[in-house]
Amino acid sequence: MFGSLNQSIQNIQNSETRVSEIIDITLRTRTLILMNSNQSYMSGNASLYNITIADLVESATQLNEA
């Protein structure tokens, strides 16, 4: 009985993690779209672009692991 309860709790926690990562991926994707639409902004903020890409990859990895 407790094994089933523990598994249910783990499933809920994994679901919350997946939702959080999906929200994060959506935010970072929209950020990249905005950055790409303004090339003059991009030329001065390449490091921010690279950080956003790295964060997007990390979120996708976390989503995959959950």
C-alpha cells in the first residue's frame, strides 16, 4: 500500500517538474523569438542569447529526465 502511495507522490512531483520545464521552455523560446526579431539588439547581446540557448537546452534535458 505504501509503495503505491509513494509512487503516486513521485508521479505528482514528476508531473509538476514537467509542467514547470514546459513553462520555462515556452518563456525562453519567446525570449529568443523577440531577440531574433531585433537584430540590432542581438548584435550587442550575443552572450545573453547564448545563455538563453543554454538555459533552453537545460530545461529540455530536465523535461526529458522527468
